[in-house]
Amino acid sequence: MNNEFITELESKGVDVKTALARFMGNVNIYKKFLIKFPDDENFKKIKTAIDAKDKDAAFMAAHTVKGVAANLGLNPISSTVEKIVEIFRGANEYPNDPNIEALYDEAEKNYIEICDIISKYSQ
């Protein structure tokens, strides 16, 4: 991981320093997991579940993304997706919350920006 890659990630709010600490300072392992993040299907599953009004699938996909993103220091993604998780947590039926779509849109914007950076440096 070169400094330019780290600087671009940090400019989008990624906490590289804390994430590297979770990976015991091993830059190569961190980069390996970071590069795999855009290939994970769970982010897409959030939108599919929201569109289908499937509360269980939305919760599970969002919860997975939140955890993985948090561990990788992708705070702009994890913090927004965490709000989605909390809307679905413990809901007996699909919640009638107008914030779900807006939160997803915000998370998607951050997801695309960060994944574009990751893709740029994974070549």
C-alpha cells in the first residue's frame, strides 16, 4: 500500500491507522481484505431486500456490511449502514421509516467512492 492509496482512502474518511492496528500492522493482509471488499455481495443485498421489503434479509445484509466495513476502517460506510441496522433491529414487520431509502443512498454514495479508490489501487 503506497502513501497515495492511504491518502485517498483517508480523504474519504477511512480510518486506515485504526484498521491497520486491527491487522496487527500487517499492511499486506489489510490490503488483501480491503481489495476483496468490493466483491462482497452483501451491499447489493441490502438494496434488494429493501426493495422487496424483506426486513430479515435487509437486517442480515446490513449487519454484515456494517461489521466488515467497521473492521476495515471504512467508517463512512459502516456508520451509515449501522443506522439502517438499528431501524431493522428487533422489528416485527418491515418498518415504516422514511429514512431507510435516504440512508441507503448515503451509504451507496460512500460505498461507490471508496470502492472506486480500492479498485484504482488493486491493479
